[in-house]
Amino acid sequence: MTRTINELKSMIDDYLSDHLAADVDQDTLYSSMRYSLMAGGKRLRPALTLATVEMFGKSVDEDVMHAATALELLHTYSLIHDDLPAMDDDDLRRGKPTNHCRFGAGMATLAGDGLLTLAFQWVSDNNLPVAIRAELTLALAQAAGPAGMVAGQARDIEGEGQQLSLDQLRYLHRQKTGALLRYAVLAGGIITGQPQPIKAALADFGAQFGLAFQIYDDLMDVLGTTAQMGKAVHKDAGEHKNTYPGLLGTAGAEEQLHRALQAARDAQVRLGELTGRSFAGYDQFLAYFKL
């Protein structure tokens, strides 16, 4: 039976807290890395991996945890760098001062660098079969790198002050946010050795979930509060960011959110048909999107 998101989050929090120090060899760098890594957060990405593993009937052991939580290291690096003065110049993240406000831009940059490289150490330094480790490493590099998340960030920077089309905006967010969430679900299929058609369906669910996540985040920048989000809100319009509400209005963005969620549910049904297994464990993740 699949654990709840809260149970998975608790497992992930404990694992990160217990294992980070062993691989960091500088006190201030460790403090900076830990500050952002343990600042809270939903842990949705590694939780999706672990839930997927469990839905395929594999137990979550030390090796699976090491590989799965690597994604949270990488996600945290992206947040630290995204908050830097040269990027979004944010002062608040998860209800706390951002890393560069606490440790300075130089140390924050290094903390992000450390988390990024440590992610690839963790995803490869475990006792999963060699072929699985290699596939995970390649898939994570593709999701996070210059054809994935980093490309999306570059498109976001270049798009400021321009009016992107809906297709352009969707492509930007497929890379910027969706690529890591797609990987999170796919990784569960890689770890459990699924055949290609099933991995494709997993990747489709993850991609649609990732698109919904970004649309929801755009909407909450308009509809939410700083207390709810743990970061500054109502910034996107002032900074001329390309967002779904900015392009389509709130109602149009909500329609796009519902479409992405329906596409994710369709992929969830297809997974059940392909495998004969229940993927009801994804329902709790889809319930995240409440306006």
C-alpha cells in the first residue's frame, strides 16, 4: 500500500537531515546547504518517485531513498540560484530569508553548486543495479540541464518584456518546471525496471502534473498570499513575467489547469490499463491543486 504524502515527506525530511553532513567538508558551506534544504517544502518530487516505486510493489530501501532524495537536492539548488540577485532577486523563500540574504550571494551560489553535484553523487552512489543507476543519471541530467530546466530558465529570462504565445509559454514551463516533475515519476519506473511503454506513460503523467503545477503556481501568485506561499506574491505582473493569468486571465488559466489535470488523470488510467495495477496513489498528489 502506498504511503500518504505526509508519511513520505517525513521519511524524506529525516533522510536528508541524517545524510547531508557525511558528504560536505566545509562548515559554512554545510550550514548554507542545510539552511535551504531543511527550510521546509512539500517534497513532492521525491515523494512522487517513492510513491511510484511502491505502486509497482517494490519496497523503499536505503538504495531507493538515496537515489530518490537526490532529486530534492537538485530542486533545492535550483531554488537557491533562482532567488539570487542576478536572477529573480527574491528575499523570501518558504517563509524564511533566502539563502543569499542569510549567507551572501557567493556562498549561496556555492551551496547551490554543492547540492547540484551532490545530487548526481547520490543518484549514482548506491547499490541499485548499474544499468538502473546509469539510466537515472542520464534522465536526471537531461531533465535538469540545457535541454530541460536550465533551458526553461533561460527562456524565462529572455521572455521578460515579451508577449509569448500559449504554445511558447507551455513549452517554457514544460522545461522550467515540468522536466523535473516528469523525471520524478519516470524515475520510479526506472528504479522498478518497467518496460518502455509503461515508462512513457509514467513520463506523460509527470509532464502533465508538472504543467498543472506551474499553472497553479502562476495562479497563486495572483490569488494567494505571502503567508500561504511562503514567498513574495503579486511579483510576476510587475516584473513582466510570462504567466498563464497574464496571458489568458484568471479564468483562462484555471481552464488550462483543469485541462492539464484531466490529461494527467488520463495518463493515470492508461497506466492502470497497461499494468493491471492501481495507481490511486497519485490521487493525493492531484488533490494538491486547490484554488
